Amino acid sequence: MKQMDMKIAIVGAGIGGLTLALALRGRGIDAQIYEQTDELREVGAAVALSANATRFYEQMGLRAAFENVCAEVPGLIYRDGRSGEVIGHHRGAPSYRDQFGGSYWGVHRADLQAVLSTAVGLEHIKLGHRLVNLTQHPGHVSLAFDNGQSVDADLVIGADGARSITRRWMLGYDDALYSGCSGFRGVVPAGQMSLLPDPETIQFWVGPGGHLLHYPIGDKGDQNFLLVERHPSPWPSREWVLPASEGEQLCLFKDWHPAVVEMITAVPISQRWGLFHRPPLGRWSKGRVTLIGDAAHALVPHHGQGANQSIEDAVVLADQLAKAGPRNWREAQEAYERLRRGRTRKVQFASITTADMLHLPDGAAAQARNSRLGERESLLHHLDWIHDFDALNEEPNERQGGTWL
């Protein structure tokens, strides 16, 4: 394919930045990635990739590479966190792939980044380049890095995550919002979980004031978990991750089901993660600089859609840049934002309100939630507007949704 004459600089070699580089290459557009760390490493233990994202990796020819490092997740189960009773489940025929047109994968972030960076090629990734400033000129943007180097580009794409330097440059301030929840993370080897039912599925264990989310990753049956509670409030630090002591994870959950207690005590706990998000922006671009992924719309993890929305952003932006051509980059920016703003706002809203649903106190509201989750069609409605979405073939506002049910 003939290369398009456009120099694009991507800030950040995370999931969104690497996916964008691959999507651009598939459309004949070269890009260079600038990553602040000296080695490629992802923050967090693992990630769940749903069909609205994995279908694009399969189209890029990466399915075999992912299958070597991923666990295929066949279903979703909601349980009462204390009794272990199944509240609702989506599994069996039709399979997840038949239902949504793609796989559901659990993968360690390091393995995901390795697959993507290998596909991109390390020669296209500049490590040790922490962005410190952007300067707009009539025909280009200059990027300055803390190592003293600078480069010029026709377009800059800020894919530098939830704590984006590019977003801060665009706004002039830090607009992070604490969600009122914090969490503990861990990866537990399969051999340390003798009590876990249905280990092949993604599961939510719910109860008053908190929940446990876990799913298998890799090919050995290890479990990635996120334990969430509504504490502390307000968040006591400017840092998003604080030291934690072993036993803190049991304060709310010590009387929950034995499988829950077994999982959350199977590995040492040393950090508490504040769950932050960012308010929607009216515009994701400033001149020749555009945001994607968490830099544009950081969300809390209660729907497991942070990485997936970054992937959707990447393929749409690449598609619009290819359609518009190098001289019409502003038209591509506008089309990209028009196609993505409504979708990501719905997912952001759904993610933040899902915690309210999962953490209901005992009573009539929790009973009504359980009844709804027990209805197969209701649970599918809860999922389909997210997982069935094809970012390259749906117009904005065409699909309804935006709440947990």
C-alpha cells in the first residue's frame, strides 16, 4: 500500500497508541510513537478485551498471537458476595462469539503490550521520551521531551493515558475526579483457588458497599481480580495509588463467601488504587493535537471498557484520517469526534453508575436488581449495546444505552 505523506507523532505506547499505529499502517499512514518510560511496561495486572475491540485485532491478523497468551472467556456471572448464590448469568448457546461477533479475552497487560509492540515494530517506538511541551506552528507541531530532544509532526495524537500530559497541556489544568471508590488488585495462580466456582468465566460478586470482579488470564487459569469498596472518601492524597497494609482488603469483605476471602488473601496486598475518571470534553482536539483513549475520556473500570474504548477510538481515527487525506486533517478530527463523543459518554456514564447498582444495600432495590439480572433478556440488553457495537459501521446516536439496564 502506498504511504500517505503525513508525519504523525503518537504520545504514549499503551494499548491505544500501539493500536493506533497498527490501524494507521493498515491504511498506508506511517506513525512514530514516543513513550516516556525506558522500557515498555503497563500499569495494572490485566485487561479484559471484549468483542467491540477484539474484532479489530482479528481483522489485523493478530488472533493467533493473542490466542497464545489469552484466556477465552465464555460467559458472565453475577453472584451474591456473601452467599455465593448466582444472581444472573450469560453463558452457553449462543456462545459469546456467536452473540457479539468477536472473542472475549482475558490477558495480562504485559502480554498484550508485547503482542502489539511486536506487531508495530520496536523501530517505530522511541523510549525514554517524556513529553514536556507542545508548540503549535502554522504548518506543524513541535514536541519537546525531557531528554532534550525535539521533533516536528503534522499531527500529534495524545494517547498517554488517564494521567495524560497532552490533555493537561490542552486544558491548562488537571481535571481528574475521584469516584468515591478505591480498589485492591491482584493476580492469583490457579493452584491457589480451591473454592472458586466457574473459574473460566468473568464474575461479579456483589454486596452492600463493594464488589469483587475477576476473570481468567493467560493459558494457565490464573485469575485477575479487582476488589472495590466505597472507601475512603474523600481521597486523601494527590497520588492515585497509596501504600496499603495486608488485611486492609478484609475490612469490608471478611464475612463474604469463602471463595472471595480465599482469592483476596491468596497474594500479598501492598497498594490501594483510587478509582478516578475525567469529565467529558466538548472538544478532543486543539489545533493539530488530538486525544484518544483515557486521555480523552478516562473512566472507572466497572464495565471493563477502558482499553476497549481506546481501541475503538484508534480504529475510527485511523479510518477518518485515511478518508480525509493529509490536507484535510481538520475534517478528519471533526468526523472522529462526532463519531466517538456520544458513544464514549454513554460508556463513561454506564461505568460510573454501575458501581451504584453493584453496591446497593440490602432491601427492595437490591432485590429488584437481582430479579432483573436473573432475566436472561434483561442481562443481554445490559451487555449488547456495548459489546455488539461496531465502531466502523455505526453512526452516533444510532444505538441506545448508557445505563446498566
